Amino acid sequence: MTRRQQIANVLVAVVMAAGFAWLCTAIFQRFGKQANWAKAWEYRESLWLGWKLTLWISLGSLLGSVVFGMLFLLGQRSPLPVIRKTCRGFLEFVRDTPLLVHLLFGYFVIFAPLLSRPLAGWGLEDKVIIGGLLLSLFGGAYLGEILRGGVESIPKTQWDSARAVGFNPVQVYRYVIFPQALRRVLPAIAGLFVSLIKDSSLLSVIGVSEYFYNTKNFISRTYAGLEGYMPLAIGYLVLTLPVAWLSHWLEKRFRDET
């Protein structure tokens, strides 16, 4: 990068920062006198509990989506046609229907009627466990497709070379295919994980008391505006920004290694 390009990037960053600062200032000047932050302070415990639950749901869903994503990837590459077609059909169903439909149908039609006894553990409600599972399945379906695209983009010569040196199938994936595929699909995976964290707010439709659900109750009870929406936005930024930063760091590290 030339010095002129560096100076241009700095100027762009300064202009964007100034514009954002002006926008924030205008918002606070417009609503600052009308905002009553004491309302948010009164509901701080409810908002904090909702944010913590969203954090745990997000972490569990991310881990679950990785597990399901790997299973769907292996299923689509299975030598058995029945397994391949079953995984393919399920993935198409998930990709072509909204997450909201999956949550409503999965909870009220499939899981709720089958529950003869509580599933709750570690102080969690059934809704949280089922909602996290449905969110993991949804994310895993997309992750499986992303990983499949990355794996199938690896040239055939890489597969043949790995087999030629005596690697078994597990070693071929572990040492040759996955490291190369991960570099290619890392931005897509990061985008999926960020979307999955934000989509956890949809669990409110089945009554999960997560961050969005508790914030919505706070706003409806106190008629709050800026006092409710600003903490809501900041709360989700705190959850999603580390994922984006980690993705950028990994991209830079992989790029430096090549």
C-alpha cells in the first residue's frame, strides 16, 4: 500500500468517524431531554438476565451448529445414496423456509406435544433447550453447505497427493483438505455466526426470556424509546463484534501464512 493510499484511508476513516459522531450528537440532542434513563436502571436486572441468556444461547447455538454442520457435510459426502439424499432434502427444506417457521413448527407442533416430562437442566427451561436446538439445526444446515462448498473447491490433485503419501481418510481431511477449505470459507462462516447470534432474538416468539424479549417487555411497560433501543443495539454489538474481529484476525493470519 502506497503512502498516498494510506493517507486516503486515514481521511476516509476521519470523515466516517466525524459523520458518526455528528449523527450520535443529533440523536442525543433530539431525544436527550425526553429520555428518562432511570427507567432502564429500574429494569437493569431483567435486561441483564436477558442478555446473559442470549449469550449462553448464542454460544450453545454456535457450538451446536458446528456439530450439525460437520454431520451434514459428512452426510452429503457419504457413499450411501440414502444418507446423501436425506441430508440434501433436509438442507433444501431448511434453506427454503424462514427460521421463524422452523421455531414455531418445531416447538409447538413437534417438541411440545412430545414432552411428557421436563427437559430442563442446569436451571434452564424447556423452551431454551428446544429453541437452542432448533437454532443449531438451522445454523448447521447453512454451515454444512458452506463447508461442502469449501471442501469441493479443493483441487483433485490435493486429494490424490494426500492419498499418495499414505494418509487415511481422516488424515486427508484433517491435515490437507480442512485447512485449505477453512481459509476459503472463513468470511462466510463468520457472517453465518453473526447472523445466528442476531437470530437468537426470534426465540422470543416461543416465549424465551432472552435479551430482545425482556427489552420488548421493558419498552411496552414503560413506553421507553431511546432508553430501550440503544441498550438493545449495544448489547447485540457486544456479542457480535468479537466474532467479526476474530474472523478478521484469522483471515489476516491465514493470509500471512501463505
